[in-house]
Amino acid sequence: MRDQQHNGVSADLLAWYDTHAREMPWRVGPAARADGIRPDPYRVWLSEVMLQQTTVAAVRDYFHRFTARWPTVQALAAAPDEAVMGEWAGLGYYARARNLLKCARVVVQEHAGRFPDTYDGLIALPGIGPYTAAAIAAIAFDRAETVLDGNVERVMARLYDIHEPLPGVKPELKARAADLTPIERPGDHAQAVMDLGATICTPKSPACGICPLRDPCLARARGTAPDLPRKASKKEKPVRLGHVYLAQRSDGGWLMQRRPDRGLLGGMLGWPGSDWSEAPDPAPPFKAEWRELAGEVRHTFTHFHLILRIHCAELPKGPPPEGLHIVDKHAFRPSDLPTVMRKAYDLWRGQ
């Protein structure tokens, strides 16, 4: 495509977006933006972090709860870690929640509560990578940055009929998207491409007949759109095993353990247990009359499936074993646990 065609594609896309933009609780729509209403960088940042690895439908309720409880970056920065982790439970990838707090506190402490308005300034913040920095810069500050998510990759692969598989072809797809990014309204353009991928240029059965880019789309013309983008074959996820130990004292308190800051579920409160491996050591963390529960907990992480055996015991009052601490029954909230730990609690409660 020549420059004039690039401009035509962007203009057609923005015209479509002006009529068909999705309504989202964190978005300032095209009509409001035309009236001079600017997006709140805090809400844009929060939504982008939440949307990583999940869907708009899954995020809406979380976003409403977060912004009702912590309406500003200052409020979030001052929130207790456990409260934020509890609200995050179910979104997964708890490192994102930890970085969410780190980022909010850096913005408050080092930037007077204002998010940097450039890609370079944003990517220097904790937990903000290239995609998120580009998205915030474009959507919140109208910087002409190239935003590349799964929807944009799909649109570019089909528009240019690119058959090399992901993830290796990402640089080419980003270059194609950059060629289309306009100087004017780059934030609306970025959201328009994402909306197009989510509603028209969908993974299965794309609605090519009503697509605003149907004429320049090479994959539509060649009949290859349903096959794109191609993806390299995935390796099968391994299965790991583990044991967790639920111990409750006679006064209702629970013996719990905080996980190391680094690694899966880092910094989160959970049940003591074994390592997660092909042959975990089932040795209990301390002596007690342990009883293994019927059933098991199954949970899937990004890189492996986990199967846990659950053991429980009742203990008299007394100081906790080394490395553990007591959570009082009135302070214990299952909703504050990471999902896999809550599954273990649910299995115990059901027996």
C-alpha cells in the first residue's frame, strides 16, 4: 500500500469507529473525545493491566469494583497489599497485582500522582511493558504509538495476507500497524483496530461483508482470512503434583504461610505445602494428626497443569511453627486467597 492508501485505510477505520465504538467503563468514546473530554490515565492504565491475558467481559466487574474502592492512583497506592490481592483474586497472574501496587506507589511518590505522558516515561514504571506503554501513551495521551495486541495482529495478518506464523512474525505485523497509525487521533485509531478485531475480524467466521477494510484486505480477496494469523504449534503443558496442608486451631484461627516475593503467587498468603513437581515431597510442614481429603484440586497456570492433594488437621491453641503465622478466624477471608488456594479451602469446606 502507498501512503495515500495508508491514509485511506486509517480514515475508513476511524469513520467506522465513530459509529461502532464499543462502550467500556474505562473508555472515553469518540463523540466525547471530539467534545474535548480526555481519558483518565489511571483508568486507562488499570484497564490495560487487567486486560492482559483475559477478556473485556471478564474484566468489567473487576474494574468497577477497583475503581469504586480506589477511584484514584493515590487511593490505590495507599491500599493494603492484602486488600488489593483479594480484589484481584480470579484474574490470575498475581505478579501483575503486585506490580500494580508498585507502579501506583512510584507514580505517587516520584511523579506527584501523574502518569508520564510518553512511551519512554511509561515503560520505566514497574509492570509496564512495551504493549501497555504504547496503549497508555496512545489512548490516554494521544501519542502516535503502535499498539499491538492479539486483535491487531489478526487484523494486520489478514489485511496484508501474511502467512508466517506467530510469534516470529510479530515484528512484521507491528511494522504494518505502525505504517497505518495516523498522527491525528492515534488513540482512537488504536482502539478502532482493537474493536475491529474483537467484533468484525474475529478469529472464527470473520464478518468480511460488513468490514470497513474489506476492499483493501488481501486475505479477503484471496480467501485466506479464516486461516490467519497462523500460529506455531504449542507444546503440551506438563503436569505437576503437590500437597497442601490446612490446619485450623481450636479457636478458629488458620495456620498460613506467605510465599516468597518472587515466583508463582509471589508475596501472597496461602497454605503451607510441598514443592510442585513430578514427584513432590509429601512430608507435612509440622507434626499433627493429618487427614487426607477425598478428591483433589486441579488448576492450570500459564506453563503447566497442577494437581494438589489436600491434607487437614485440627490443632490446639499455641504459637505457630516457625515460618508460619496465625490468621484469626475473624480476619480470614477466603476471597483474599489466590484461586488455587481457595480451591483447596473449598474442597475442605465441602467435606
